[in-house]
Amino acid sequence: MDTNEAQVKLTSLYNEMQGLIDEITQLKTNPSSKLRLDHQYAELEKILLEKRKQLGISIEDLELQTDISFSTIQRILKDPHNAKLSNVLSICNELGVKLWIEK
């Protein structure tokens, strides 16, 4: 994946996250509604996997660089649904992936 493709994917992910923020805001006013997050997590999972492979960084390297346990990193990379945001951001930072949430 070249830089332009990565930028397009990250822009797409950013736009989806903007939609999530709107859904979360709506959820505050209507707690009975449900959020559909599965496709956003799948996209994040793909981006992190591709970037890790591109950089040739092992999970062991990420463990040393982030001070997050091997098993936690494995879980986050396979399924970021229940991950702590701080851990996801640490992994993204080490992989050079910019991820942010804006209101």
C-alpha cells in the first residue's frame, strides 16, 4: 500500500469516526438506540495489520515499544472492540498511524 492509498483509507476512517461521534451524541439523548461499530473496527484492524507488516514490526517489538503486554496487543490487533483507547492510541503511534476523535 502506498502513501496515497493509506491516506485515503485513513481519511475514510476519520469520516466514519466523525459519524460515530454523532451516533454517540445521539445515544446520550436516546439510550435505547444501538450503535453499529463492527465495520469501523474491522477497518482499523486492517489498517494496523497492513502498517505493521509494511514496517516489519513484530508484536514483540510493539510490546517493548509500548509497554503493553504481548497478549493484549494480540487481542487489540485481532479485535479492537473492547480495547482501552489509550492502548489503541499507543499502538497507532508506534506504527505511525494517526487516529483521533474530534467533536
